[in-house]
Amino acid sequence: MLIELIEIKFSYENKYKLSTVFINPLHIVSMSEDNKTRRDLIEGRINLDISESATFTKIILNESRSFNEMVVVGPPQEVYQKVYNSKKKMLLRD
């Protein structure tokens, strides 16, 4: 079962954008609060209409012999809840 998150991406033109991403919870290696993105938001470096009180989570994914890092909107506890709830539902269907 995939979970839906909102990813914040940085482009080469010094622009940020939000996009919906679906990830497999079984590929998550770690999650931690991303203070750098929060600091960039507070200091006005992020060109999106997001509240300064927003928090971000850095997720490390294991994708077939390589690791991918992404930053999603929301605190780690909230992201963890989405992952936990999706795994619980997935187990009920097996």
C-alpha cells in the first residue's frame, strides 16, 4: 500500500515547488525533522505560500541498491502516523 505525502522540491532556478508523491512505506529507512528547510522558509528563501509555522520531514528511502532523500511537508510524528496507519491497513488485507 502506498502513502500520499506532499514533497517540497528545489529546482536549479532557485525555486521551490510542491508536488504530491506516493511512497511505499516498506522502503523507508529513516525519518527526521528537517530544520534546514524550515530555516529557509522562515528566512524567506522558499518562494511558496506556506505558513512560517510549517515543519518538514526528511525521509531516506532505500530504492534498489541506492538511497533517495526527500523532504515532505509535516512533522515526523505526523508522517510516522501515516506510515503506521497504512501498514496496519495493509496487514489487515493480507
